[in-house]
Amino acid sequence: MPETTLPAPSLAETVRSLMARARDDLAELVALRTVVGISPPDPFDRAADRIAALLSDAGFPETRLLSTDEGPKTVYARRPGPPGAPTVVLYAHYDVVSAQDETTWRTPPFELTERDGRWYGRGSADCKGNVVMHLTALRALHEAQAHEPYPDVDLVVLVDGCEEPGDGSIEKVLRAHPDLPAPDVIVVADTGNVAPGVPTLTTSLRGMAVAEIELSTLSETLHSGQFGGPVPDALTALIHLLGTLHDSQGAPVVPAPDSGTGESAPPRGDAEYSEADLRADAGVLDGVALIGSGSIADRLWNRPAITVLAIQSPPLDDAVPALLPSAKALVSVRTPPGSDVHRVHEELADHLRGHAPWGAHLDIRRVTSGPSFLADSGGRAYGVMRDALRDAFGVPARDVGAGGSIAVCSAFRTLYPHAEIILCGVEDPPSHIHGTDESVSPREIASLAHAEALFLRRLPASRPDPRGSGHDAPRIPSTRPQEDR
């Protein structure tokens, strides 16, 4: 009998066949406690080494670990394309935020656990799940070479080890290595879908201004019975001051709408967000009102938000009847797209100085300044990605804004002004990133990996000029001394 030739598997089938390996990789990465600002260097080094090895196994002949100081390494991998091929950077990060009180998690935060069809663990979505998504897409293309040539793309993968602080440290790393190729397209996998199974491109991000404030009223701690009444307590003064940051409806008063730092950008995105969906996604308790005014989407994506991130005060089980001489708080302002984050810092400081109660001494320290971001979403690569997302998910992609801040987007915009920057990712509302019981849906990983593989296959054919505009961009100026170049 003649030998039967089986048809080549589709990309979707290949991705599905790789999901068990994706789970194993994610479990291994989640178990490495790469908690920014807390964990020692060892888990960061192990994570960077492991990711580099996985990329090498996925067909990348060049892998390097980049750094400019003693901080976490950035994993760099490159698979060169033919002359004239478009250069594409795939970005994600492997550092995570603290799990905080681990006893509040239903399962251990650094042990990947499957429950109700989702994978739970710190970083499972933000952003180790996106690292694994990239790996799955690249493996699918690597395996498909038995039936179809690898896409004609000069492909670079950057996996950052220090994204969560929001200081854009990747810019320092890239400036220190000006020999790296300038990209035409950058896919930043660090956002997510508006709902499970609804492919989403994020086209705007709010900025972030974080400040530490300290109020002082006394030279030393005093007995509250002996001096309470006429003598002001610093913690009470701090509570009064923090209460001035929102109006009676809960809307932030900084930046003021007419200050020039506020809602200067047009509304971004085409997705509506109902109050019922928001309340369900956020777990707002029955009877608790939402704050601010305007549409939910506008409040989340286009307007400022102020959050008191922390207050330094005695714990309840160590409290004594005393007046405190000083008290501290950490305050975050999410700034509207298009706003100047430095001016927001100034306006926040002016407001705090003008409202410090009872003559309390005020000290303000800037902690973080993360710029906002507006994508130019009308380019050719965006069109290819929209089509790939539609074909992989089976429904049209949505364009939305996002309330978060991703400093690397502005860093990439500064370094590569001609590149199209596309934001997407495996996160969805049930992921609860930065919260307790963070999780990811393996369906989102599989669908987005399929879409990314389709995107890389289709991108070269979409370009009438194979060199594109990105290759005309100047090289990044080095920050090293001239003799070291």
C-alpha cells in the first residue's frame, strides 16, 4: 500500500500540543520568588538563566544577559532574519510584586495551582504568563519549520527583570548597548483583555506620580491622656490631609481639570464598561457606591485617580495611648493620558502644602514618575495584529485604554520613535494582578500565542518596503564614555 502522508498540523493545533509544556514552564518560573525590592539576587539570576535557556531551546542562537549595575538582568535573545526583514521585539518581564500576606491566598502564591480551569500563583498573569505566551508562540513557529519556513523576521526577545518599580530601567540597559538592532515593531505583552476570550489592544495608559509625605507636629512621643486635646497628633493630622485629596463624590482634586495637566487627551478605546461588570470584576461590596463621575471607561482610562498606598503607623497589637510626633504615607496619582507627570508632582506638592492642618511641618519626596502613553494605532503592524487576534480568538479585537502605567512603553517611544508599539497580554479581569489569588487562564495563553505566531508569519508580507521606517531611525546614543564605544 502507498504510504499515507498526514496533513501538517495547523498553528492552533501545534499551540495546543505545547500547553502542557507551557504549564510546566510557568510553574517553574512562578516558584522563583523574583519579588522586586524584596528577594535576594539568586532567584532573579536563576530566572534569567532559565528564560535564556528556554529561548535558546526555542530556536534563538543568540542569548545574552544585559545589565548596567548590580540589579536584575534583562534577558536578550535574537534570531536574525534575512536582509531587509522587519525587526520585531517581543517584550515581557519576570519580576513580580509582593504576595503580601500569603495566608490570605487560597493556595501558596509561589506554587502554581490549577483550580476551576485557571492557573493560580504570583506572576501567573503579570507577567510570567506573558513570558510563557511568547515562548509558546516561538516554539510553535520553531516546530512548524518541518512543514513551513520560519517567518522572514529579524526577531528579538527582551525579558525585563526590573519592570515593576516603574522607573523604566530598561532604557538604561538599552542605552548601554547601542549595538542592538532598532526595531520596526515592539509587542509589549504586559496588559490583557477586557473580558476572557475578547482580544484586546491597549492604546493608551495613564502615567503615575508617587510621593512619600511626612507630617511632623512634635519633637517626641507624648502620653495621649496627659497632652491629648490641645496638642496635635501627627497621625491624626496626616489623616486630615489625606482626606483633602478627593472631593465629596470621591473624585480626585489633583490634577485640577483646568491645570493643563489633566484630561488633555481625547477618550481612547471603543469598549464600554458597565457598572455591573466593574462591580463584579472588582468585588465591590453591596451598598458601597462607586466614586467620581462620568462613564466607567472614562474614569478608569482617561481621568486621574489617587490612592493612598500605605500609611506608616503602629500596628494594632503594638499600639499605646500616645500622640505620635510624625507620620508618613505613600500616595499615588494615576495621571491622564497626555499629561505631564512632572507637573502633576508639582501640583500634588502644592496641594499638600496648602492643606497641611494646624501648621504641621510637611516633607515631600518624589518616589516614582512614570509617564503616560498614547499609541499610534493606525499603522500596518496594528492592522496585521488585529487580523491575527480575530482569527485566533474567533471574535474581533477591541481597542481600549488602560488605567495602569507601563514605563517601558515611554522608554521604547523615546529610544525608537519610528517603531509601532503594540500592547496586549494574557491578563483579564479575573486575573487580579497585584492582588490575592492572582491567576491566568490557559485559554488566554494559547489564544494569544496563536495570534502572535500568526502575526509574525503575516507581518513580512504586509510591508511594501521591506526595510520599513524603523530602520531609518538613528542608533541609540550610548551613555558610556566615548573611549568605550
